[in-house]
Amino acid sequence: MRKFIHIDMDCFYAAVEMRDNPELANVPMAIGGNSHRGVLSTANYLAREFGVRSAMSNYQAKKLCPNLVIVPGRMPVYKEASVQIRAVFSKYTDLIEPLSLDEAYLDVTDSRHCAGSATLIAEKIRADIFDATGLTASAGVAPIKFLAKIASDENKPNGQFVITPSEVGDFIDTLALKKIPGVGKVTQQKLQAMGLAYGKDIKACEEHFLTQRFGKFGGVLWRRCQGIDERGVETHRVRKSVGVETTFSEDTSEFEILKARLVNDLLPELNRRAVNHIQERGIAKLGVKVKFFDFQQVSKECQFDVLDANVLCNLLNELLARYRHKPVRLIGIQIGLLDSKHSQPQLGLFDLD
Ligand code: TTP
Ligand code: MG
């Protein structure tokens, strides 16, 4: 039996800002882009009571919460806090898989701390994080990796939730499928339309029924709901892609405007960010994504081995044509990297959800 802990900081960027500026502590606040059309990175819990969320536009957030205070982000400060929390993790185990600046999986199966109690280790880690940074974290503890991540959300903020081995079956039965990592809006709607909403509904399906409809992910979903997650923590994650995106100050369907932004802004920026990865690994795929004015997001990719403006513009054009030149809010471009063995990567560039 394995023991996983998933740690996730509470409203991370916002918590750092509240820590450093007490005037922000008791007002609804969010971290935002500087323009009227920028999107929020995150919001504190007071703001979330008004419905304010990550990735929402400043404009939309202000409509929901007129008193919202939006402050610019300070990435170097968040990175510093991230280094501090990773130092805490490494006191308890070497098996650490960071997922982002504020989030990581730990495998504490063989940890000698706290007489081997993962529950107590999680409590100590959260207390140590608070001592080191003044910030709160939430934790999930479970014998199966993906359940630890779901569990860390259950008692947020500043809480933890434990799923013991004997509780796994019941937990999955009543688990809303949308909480399973990988089930985005589109997949959830498709599942819902088939009458599948909870873990128990998937348990009752045949595996091939799901793979026929959802491809490889259908199999993953079926296994997760049987309580099967063979993954351990990956201490050395290999980056699969690099991407950049930009939001327009006004929606536009003018191809020339979109193309100019892609070629003049996005391409040099992607090249700058990815140059080392490209030299080391090589390019497997190019991709373009578009978010339309109605927030529908679509993407298209193709196999190609150099960063080529024409290929990207063609992908963009195909997407625009397929969606009848609806006004565009955001475009992004991305490269998929060859894996280190120089075989083709198996995963799609974008989560189509
Ligand atoms: P999350 O852990 O998803 O969110 P959070 O820590 O702000 O809030 P929660 O308490 O629900 O965990 O993301 C961590 C940080 O990553 C977040 O503080 C800001 C950044 N982020 C973005 O910049 N854009 C996004 O769309 C999301 C989801 C997060
Ligand atoms: Mg978080």
C-alpha cells in the first residue's frame, strides 16, 4: 500500500500579496493583468464569494464584485515562496513531484517521520510551510495518487482531508467525475449527456464502452474509477511543450491583425522561451489555439520540426474558417517537444477542454 500526499497552497499569489500588504487582507482582491482586458491569475477567498475566479477577465470580475481590488502580480516573490515550500517537502521525503509553483505530490510510503503516519506528516508540512512563509496550505492524503489531489481540495483553505484505504471504494462511488484530473468541461458535458456523473456510474460501465467514446482517456477514467492509478510520483518531469498566448484588447476576426500579432509578438516570444529546449530536444509538433469572444476554446496542431510562421498562420486560418470567423479574444501558439528518446510524443498539445 502506498501513501501519497498532495499539497496545494491556498489562493497562492493572492495569499502572498495579503501577507505583504495587510490593507489587502480583509478586502476582496485578485491578481490581474494590467489592461482592462487582462485575465485574473487568482483571487482571494473573499472575492470568490462573489464568484470571482482564476482566468476570468478583469471586466467580468468587476461586474460580479465592484469593490474588487486588482493588483499586479510579482512573480519573483511567488517563486521565492515556492522554493521555501519545496525545501519543507524535502525534509520529509525525496520523492517530490512539483506540479506548479504552489502544488506538489509527495510519496511518503517509506518516510520514517511521524511514525509513518501520512496524516501527521501532512499536518507537520502545513505547519512548517506556515512557519517558513506565513502562508497556508491544504493537503490531501490517500493511498492512490489522483485521489490525493482531489482530497486536497475538500477542506480548502487551510485544511486537509484523508482517504484511508478502506474508504476508497465509497469515496469514488460518490465522486463527481468533473473532479477527476483530465475531465474538463467538454468531457464532463459528454459524460453527463450519457447519464454518467459519478464514479459509481463509470464503475458500472465496460471499459471498451468508454474507450470507444473517449479514446485513451476513456481507459484512464475507467481505471481511476476502479481505484487503479499505477502512477508513482515522477521526480523528474519532462516538459512536453512550450507555449505563449496573448489576449486582444478588443475582439477581432480580422485575419491580418491576428496574423500580425502571431508573427510579430508571439513567435519571437516563443522562440526566446523555447530556444534551449529546441536545441536540446527538437520540435515534434506546432500548435495554435484560439479563444473566441464567447470563451469557446479550440486548438489545432500538426507535426512539424521547425518553428515556422507559415505553418502556424495556416493552422490559425483553418481554425478561424472552421468556426466561421467568429471574433477572437485570445490566440496562443505552442511547440510540442520530442521526448528525450527522440520518439514522437503521445500526448496532444492542448487539452481540448
Ligand atoms: P491554484 O492552486 O489553481 O489556485 P490558488 O492557489 O490561487 O487557489 P486554491 O486555494 O484554490 O488552490 O493555482 C496556483 C497559482 O497559479 C495561483 O495563485 C495563480 C496561478 N494561476 C494562474 O496564473 N492562472 C490560472 O488560471 C490558475 C488556475 C492559477
Ligand atoms: Mg493553490
